[in-house]
Amino acid sequence: MAVYTRLTTAELGQFLQAFALGELTQASDINGGVENTNYRLVTTHGRYVLTLFEHHQPAEVQDFVRLARHLNNAGFLVPAPLADQHGNWLHSLAGKPAILCELLPGDHIEDASPRQCWEIGEALARLHLASKVLEQPRPNSRGFDWWQRIYSEATRWLEPADYRLLSSEMAWQMSNRVRWKALPRGWIHGDLFRDNVLFVEQQGKQRIGAVLDWYNACEGVWIYDLAIIANDWCCDVTGEWEIAKYDALLAGYQSVRPFTIMEQQSWQMVLRGAATRFWLSRLETLRHQESIEGMTGNRKDPNEYRDKLRTRQQQYQPAPKVLV
């Protein structure tokens, strides 16, 4: 949730005129994420989030919303776009696809507890199963072909030691493509970092209020989705595991959908793959952000995922038990 496209208060107010949501009283940037432009809008009727898609075409946005609506119907609290007075939910603003959603209640967490790790694991398994019946998942635009393209570009500006690390990992991952293709798959969130989940307090306990930012959702390997969470929620910035969180995440997931034997055997591979993917994407995003004059937002350090990849290569983590 960065700000690449600058809009004036007048432009935002004019956009809202298509909706029966009252008058705009406050507008502010949302700087917590990376890829899209987001504004928090307050009107006389409520609070909303405006998203401008910087890298996606309208057809892709329709795929995200198709999944969000399906999950809403299945009982999950995920943001879904509001329709204007003419029934349109997909708009164009500053030449970019744009949607408006209600600002959902809850808070982001800086540091997850083991209980919160268990809850996100359990919720992810339920999301995977609930979306299984939704046909034609969106192809993964950041799969192996994308890895190869960004890797070939990154070689021009990586330090020699980083280049050797990435080269060895890319060769190893490519040698395992057959195994990747054989793993259980379906819709995945693809970006379930801590800042994409809201927690609310219910009866004195922290519960998941909403799962946000479905704009990387696509067809993918289910345990890869879980590995993305593990690499963010359950370790420090160097990749060293916080075992209570790690065990809770895997137990929560397997309380709904136990690993298959092949998933168990492939867990280390997908942990390394998830670290590689986010090292590459952060490298690409950082160079894009640096090229935009006046851009504001969250600049995440690519080296965090370089270090996590190095740790995953060097420190074998026992595969999760297969629960039956």
C-alpha cells in the first residue's frame, strides 16, 4: 500500500460523487505496503479505502474480485469493492483501474504470537479448501518464468556474492520443477504477510478480523502459500526460526488440511522458493520505486529475503509431521 499516483483532494472528492457515500471530509495516504496506490477516505457516511492498481489490467482486477466475492459468500471477511450509483464497481482513475472498499475494522500486528500463527494457519487451510470449487484460477504472473526474467535482469546490479547465491538457488529450483508441478494446488493468496491481516479482540482474545490484499491471488502450490507466511510470521529478519510460532502455524494449517507425504518431503524446497520469490520481487520493486520522483511509501529491504534464503539453504528444518 504505497503511493505511486498522486491525487488531489478535489480529484478524490470528484471520484466519490459517483457513490452515495456523503461528502469527503478527510483523505490520507496509506504507506504500509508495496505495489499499489492506496488512500484512506473518510466521508460523512463512513471510512473507505481507494486502491489504484499500478501493475494490473482491468481483467486481472475482475479475477481478484471474483475470488473475493466467492470467499465472502463462503463466510470469510475479505474486502470487496463497492458499486457506485450505476452498479459499477470497477473504475478508471488517473488512467489506472480503481476500486473502492469499506475500511474494515481491526489492527495489523508487528509481532505475531504463537496463537495468532495458529489462527492464520487454520484460516489459510480453510481458504484453500473454500476456493477449490472456484474454477479457472488466475495464472501465476510471478511464477518460474517471472523468476527467470527478474533473475536475468538482477545479475546486472547484484553484488558478486549475492549473484552466486541467487544463481545457485535458481539452478536448484529449476531442477525441482517437476516436483513443484506435482504438489497439490489451487487458488492461493500469494502475499499473506502480517500487514495483510487484521486482528480484532473478541471476548478478550485476538481473532482474525479480515484477510486483505488479494491482488497477488492466483493458481499456485498450497504449501508455498503457507511457506510465505512461515518466512514472515515465524522467524526473525535473518530467517532464524521462532519455533513456538513455527510449530503453531503448521499445527493450525494441518488441523484443517493435513500435509500429504509429498508435501512433507517438499517443505524445505518451497520455503527456499518463497524466500527466492520475495528477494526477487523486492529487488524489482525497489528499483521501480527509486525511478519515480516524489514517490512515497514503504520501501522494503530486499536483503532481508536474501538473508532468509541463505539461512534456508544452510539450516535444514525438519519437515512437518503428517497428521492423520
